Amino acid sequence: MDQDDRTAPDSGAPHAGGRDAALTAAILRIGASLDLDTVLREVVESARALTGAACGAIATVDEAGAPRDFVTSGFDEEQHRAMETWPDGPRLFERLRALDAPLRLPDLDAWAGGLGFPPIPVPCGAFQATPMRHRGEAVGGFFLGGKEGGFSDADEAMLVLFAQQAASALANARAHREERRARADLEALVETCPVGVFVLDAASGAPLSLNREARRLLAPLEVEVDERSLQWLREALVCRRGDGREVTLADLCHAEIVRAEEVEISVPGGRSVRTLLDATPIGPAEGAVERLVVTLQDLAPFEALERSRAEFLELVSHELRAPLAAIRGSASTALEDRHEADRDELRQYLRIVEEQSGRMSGLIGDLLDAGRIGAGTLSVDPAPAALSGIVERARTAFAGAGGRHPVTVEAPQGLRVMADARRIVQVLGNLFDNAARHSVETAPILVSAAREGTEVSVSVTDGGEGIPPERLVHLFRRHAGNSKGGGSGLGLVICKGLVEAHGGRIRAASAGVARGTTVTFTRRAGVGVGAPASRPRRRGRTPVLVVDDDPHALRQMREALAGAGYDPAATAEPASIPRLLETKRPALAVLDLVLPGVDGIELMRTLPGLTDLPVIFVSAYGEGDTVARALEAGAADYIVKPFSPAELAARVALALRRHSPPASLRVGELVLDRAKRRVTLAGRALRLTATEYRLLHALSLDAGGVATYETLIRRIWGDKEGGNVAALRSAVAKLRRKLGDDARKPRYVIGERGLGYRLPEPDEP
């Protein structure tokens, strides 16, 4: 909002002889600038000058009709603020904005009061409102007041003509502002682009501009970029193309379009950089090329990545070759010894073979885990576990593998975490090995833990050489690990993958060189001893089981479901399904139709826990017979590969809606409220045991139909001991007594001889 407190002219409006000249001058003034603020101010000032008004204001609207600008003239700062903050101002302006023709009033205050408005903060007396329209669309209006004797017909006619020109001037100023903003956005985008950009004059080949990344690329060439050097670059920069030709920037202007070509750019003196070059001519659709846009992408990071990969392969080869050489040497010595080796010598050779075989097995395991992490197929099975036991297992394994550093533990007693104990032992083992490689042999390794809200943070600290801050950000990247003192450099990468697979976070901190390093990871706190384990799922997210032996498909489905708000539990091994069903408690399963050694349909029919879930099959087989067989077997849906993430998420949502039981169920006077786990009979709450409630809930899932003995046993007891037909009949008898059911003529729990039991359909008499 702008405000101009210049006072109104003392003289009245121009006389008839001078009106045309004054109007022409006013139109020239508002058209002399493209600055929007200047145009707004000139419009309201000129309107006052043309009519001799004491005060005035201009208000504009955007394309949607919403208020946009408000500029006043002839008001002091306090009056301007009072008008701008008047609560009823927008309502009055809305009324005036809807005018199709000028409005002239002898007293604005009286007119507004007649419409129910409170007194205007700054009384203005005589009033003239003139709408502004550009190409038939309203752009706002200007409003004048305080003219002694009121406004005349001549004033109104002149303001109508002036309003037409003012609307055009405003439209031009707005278009200019939008163009400048778009240009500034484009310039900022080009300047901050991570790719170097040259703009060349096509006629001369001279560089017209270059962005920040282009300047950085030229830095190794020791080129100072200024107005003179831009012209010098025209001939000085030599581009050696893939076929051996050497061309200048000027030559590129006359060459064909270049797409993703590796080019070496050099200057006199031998300095050069390697880039990926694209060249695109810019000009009219039909006509001479006016500009050439050259983009350069620095190849140095890609070369560094290739060197890193080569070093990593060399490191892994060395790590594999060393134990193989030891194994081969021991075996050869034992076989070629001319003298019969005694038992102790043979045991020593075999000990070397065993140790080196274990070293190789560990390295291969690291490589496989790193591959699973990269493919997204690494799975974990969290369960409540004592942290002290996990740390002790890791410490024992570290010492048994030859670790000589003492490991000190500082953690509260009884601390429990949700974790796959075997995998967290692996994390700690890798952190111990990493700490040992970077510490002197006598330096202890400290393990500490603390509860932080719903999480437990576990830290491993060494007293070694420390890590510079610039290296900390790359510590958990593949090929970035320091393998000093041995090791594949994969340990921290695997730690990161395992911790994140648990849903935790891992970070590193170091006070500086020679001041040690601390690596900290988090896990969700576990439940206390004797408390029921809660589902290891993300809050508010529905768990979904995903099984597919294709790692790429498994990763795509997991990412699609996670992106759609679900909590996917993914595995490529059918043997892992029972554990995931027990720990994750999924609401739905997505199964590949053909799994290693098992048919998906048969698995759905026979595996406890899957039979009660909606199952969606995914397969590359789209034949009608295959789809029909799956659906007839009870599948909730069938998706043919390939499919989009959106389709998978939509099919899962639909299946969940179809198979979700209602929040409550009523059968006669019996009401089961699943959301509150509450049962009432004739309005009276029933106190049921856990087994009795599970029985009633299991029957409600098939209300109106028969739930077989096997189905009820599985739903009530799962894989736990104690579930059999005798126990089921005992639970039914107890539930009937609490429901007031007569076993000879039950109303609610009805037996079907030789099959099972059923609950009547909802609201069935």
C-alpha cells in the first residue's frame, strides 16, 4: 500500500478552454512510466488536478476481482492509515467496484449511512467515483472527494475519458512488472543452475553472458571473467571434440546442434577441463540464428566416482585375495611337507584355514547386505529385546574375532528396544571394528545408551584420530569409508542400511582430529517385561505385507505403498511371512503369484494368518484362466505387471474398504463396538475375558455365515498352544452363559454340527 500526502491544488478544475490541454498532459504523464507504483500515484494525482478535488484514492483489483492496490492522495499519514484499516472499507469498496458507470454524490457520508455503513473515518463531502475497465474487464476505480460546490457534468465526462487511458496505463505497467519478475526468475534460475551456461552471439561467436557454474568451470583455466575477457574467450577457448577436431566458440555457432558430447576445453598454456557439452541455436522459427546457448556439465565428479569404484573393487579384490592366499598357503604347506606333520602342526594349518574362511564369509556377507540395501530388499524382524543382551552378544563376538580393545558399557538397567537382535548385533560389531581400526590398541571403546522419549539412542565412541568436519557428511556413503587398517569400507554403509530398515536414524560426530569419533543410532523403545508387545508400525499407517522375489518389483511396491501412506513390510522369502504376520500384523497382503518353491494361491489357502487377510496377487501372467483361478480361490484383487504406483495404491485402498468390518455390529439386543472393544446386551455392559471377546469378534467377522472350527481356533489362539476343539467348545459355553443363551435353542452363538458356529446376520431376530 502506498500513500501520498501532497495537498490538493488550491485552484479549482481547469476552465473549459484548458480542459483538453490538461487532459492531454495528464494522459502523457501516466503513460510516461511503466513503474506500477508511479502510474498509480500519477493517476490519482492527475485526477485531483483535473477536477480540483481535495483528496482522492485509487483502488485496483486482480484478475479474480480481489483487492490489489490502494493509493491515496491528499491525506496525511494518520488519515491514510484510518482509511486503510477501516473494517467496513472492503465492503464499501466492493459496492463501488461493482459500478458499471460513474457515480456522483453530493455527500458520500450521507449516501453510505443510508446503506447501513458506519461513519467514514475521514469525511469527504462531495464524491465522484469513476470505474476503470480495460478490454471489458474491471481493473478498479479512482475516487475523488472534498470539492467545494460538488463535481460537475464536465468533470465526470473528463474523468470517463481519463479512466480509459488510466486503465490502459495500469495494464501496461502490470504487464511490465510481470515481465520483469519472469525475467528475474529466469535469470536467477540460470544463475543458480548446477550446469554451466554460455550464451553466444551467433553472428560473431562472442560470449554475451555466462552463469556462476560456467565461471566455476573456467576457474581451473585461470581465466578472469570480465567484459574484455568475454571477447577474448571467443578465440582463446578451444574445444577438443570426440572425433579429434578442435573448434573455438565462434566455430560452434556455425556447427550443427550438439547433444551430450564429451569435450575437453583448453586455453593457451595447456590448462584444460573435461565437460559434457550441449549446444542449442535460438532464433525465429524461420530465419537466421540469433543466439547459441551452450551448456557445460563438469565431468570431474563422475571421474572421481569412477576412481572411487575402481578403488573399491581393488580393495574388495585385495580383501578376498589375502585370506585365499593364506588358505592356499596353509593347504599347500600341509600337503607338500615331505616329513609327516604332527597333529599340532596340522591343527595350526586348519586353524588358519578356519579363520581366513570366516574372514571371507564375513566379507561376502557384507557385500550381499550392501547389495540388498541398494536394491531395497533388506528386511528385519523387530521384536522387544533387552539392550544389555544385544550389546553383550556384540562385545563377545568382537572379542572372539580377535578384538583387543576393551569395550565399556554405560547404559541404564532394564532398557529394552524394538529390534531384530541379530541385525543390531551386526551394527554394533561393525561399529566396534570401525572404532578399533581408528584407535590405538589400548584405547577403550565406550558404548552408551539413553532413553529419549519414545526412542533409545545408542552411541559407540572411540578415542582415536577423529574425523574432520568436511568428511563427516560423507561417512555413510558407499565407497567413502576409510579402510585404514583393513576392512572393506562397507561397515558404516551397512550400519546405515540396517538402522534405517528398523526405522531409526544414524549420525556421526567428532570434536576434531585426534579427539575421537562418536557414532549414534536410534531405535524405538521396547515395552517393559510382561507388557504386551505393540505393533512395530508407523503411527497412523496401515501395515501391508509385500512379498515378491523380484528385487526391483519389491522395491517399487514398497516405495509406492510408503508414498501412499501405508507401512509396507517387504520380503523376498516366503519363509519370512509367518514372522512378519506375527510382528507387523498387516491389514492386507500383496503377493507375487509365483514365489520360489511355492504357489501363491496355495500359500494363501494354507498359511495361518493369510487366510483371514484380503490378498492382492501381482503377476506378469494376465491370462483370464489365471486371474479367474486366483479370484475364485478368494483373492481380493489381481494386478498384471507392469502397473503404476498410483494403480497399486488405489487397488490396496479399495480392497481395504471392501474387507474392513464395520465399527459396530448389532444382533438383536447384542451390540459389539469394535472401536472401543465393548460389548453390551440390552444396554448392559458385559465383562468378557480376552478369549471370550476374541471368540465373539471372530464370529462377527462371518456374521450370517458359518465360521469353521479351524478358522475360529486360528483367530482366537493363532499359533499358540492351547487352541483345540475342546478349548473352543469350553469358550463357547462360557460366552453363551454370559449372553443368556440356551445351548438347546441359542439366539446368538448357534452351532452347526460338524462344521463350526455362526452368529446371526446383523439385526436378525
